Amino acid sequence: MNGRVSDEKRMVECHYNGAVIMVPLKIFLAMTMRTQYDERRFVRYKEGAKIYGMSEREFNKLAHDARAVYKRNKMALVKLDIIDRYLEYFRE
């Protein structure tokens, strides 16, 4: 199975046994990574690390590097849209 993300429609092009199927990104992530990728725009570090499949420490660093952290009192929230745009800079 091969996947390519279409930025315009947030769809993934999947190739399987010669057929090409367009699948919504959220469904693709849920099926392939068993990730609950819901409509939330902000998450805490632990949830973000699970969504992106990395350690909490690495996600914390990524969020700060992307300047996606919003703090209120002692609570920190990370905006996922900013993380997604930041990660596009590292695309090969």
C-alpha cells in the first residue's frame, strides 16, 4: 500500500492491487496508525505525541520550535494546524 497526501482536499491516494482509492486523511490515519485524529484544534503534549507517533519530549520540542504552544496559567495547549504547516518545511 502506497500513500500520498493531497493538500487541497486532505485526502490520501492509496494504491492497492492496481486500484487507486482516495481516502479522507482522518480515516487513513485511524486505519493505518490506529490514531484518533478528531476535529480538535488544540491538544496537550501527551495527546499530540500520540497523534504524531513520537515521544512526549520530542513533541514538546517540536511544538516549541513551531511556536505552536499556547499557555494559560499552568496549562499548555498545542495548535495542530501550526504543527502541520511547520512539518511541511521538512518535507523531502
